[in-house]
Amino acid sequence: MDSVSSNLIQTIGVVSDTHIHSQGVRLSAKLLSVLQDAEVGLILHAGDICTLTVLKELEDIAPVRAVRGNRDLNLLGCLPLIDHITIGKVKIGLVHSHISFLSYLLDKLLYYRNGYCFERYAGMLHRIFPEADVIVFGHTHIAESRHWQGKLYFNPGSCSCESKWSLCSCGILRVLGNGSVKAEILVL
């Protein structure tokens, strides 16, 4: 056994922006296979779930922690907007993106005017989770695994909405006993 695996506390699957609106539609077999093969012990869903059957399907693999996204108005009483998770020494903040409709509208205006800007998101997310070591977010459909101002910002991208800007993807976080986190984006 190598030093990384002997120091491993938890392997976490990370998904976002599934956008499954119909009860009869399922998650991709490739996504489910990736999560099973990684032997995840926990799955984080960063919002835009759209139907609870998505979470039930993921729970067949591992326990799930999920937050509401801007497309999850029907899940208003079921899921929080933000979640704080501690694994070993690592504090993880989980959010879709904006925590108010006003900040969502402002960001839409800035996006249409200036395009996507990681630093704009990171600044907003840092204010939501000042104590977090890792911030998991979604919404942009753009996979990110970036250290900025002492934190890991991790967006798994969308696991079901391929576009000309991004491929379908998910993520894996490996939390180690020394408080470090190994992050990986996997194209589906």
C-alpha cells in the first residue's frame, strides 16, 4: 500500500448540474460507473438536480449531501442552499452558486457583459465560506480545480449538459489525513 492510500480518509464523488427534469430519465451509466469504480464513500451534489430521483439513484452508490440550485425551486423545502461538511481536518463548503436572487441577476448581467470570470465567482464564494478549505460549487458547467487565496475551488462541471465550451464531467476529491485534498476532474 502506498503512502497516499494509507493516509486516505475519504474518497468523495462530486457532481453538479444534472438537470434531469423527468422522473423517467436516469443518470448516465458512465457517471454511475465512474463513481462506483472510484469507491466513493460520499457524494456531493452542487445543485440543479431538478428531481429527487437523481439523489435516490446516487444514494445507491454512497450517502449524498446536496444543495439547491437555481433550477431547484421545486426542492425548496427539501434541500439547503449551502452546506458545511467536515472530513478529518478538512472543512468543505458546498453551494450551487448564488445564495440570493439579486446576486444571481447581478452575475447574469456581468456574465453577458464580460463573460465567465473565475475570480468573480471565487470572491463571492469566499465570502460565503470564509473558513472552508475547499469550496465545491456548480452552476457554470465549467469544470474547475483551482487553488486561489489559500482555498481549493472545485466545480465538477455538468455531468449531463455537454456544450461547445465544456464536456460532461464529474469530480473526485480524496481527503488525506494530513489535511490535504487531491482533486480530479473526470470527463465522462
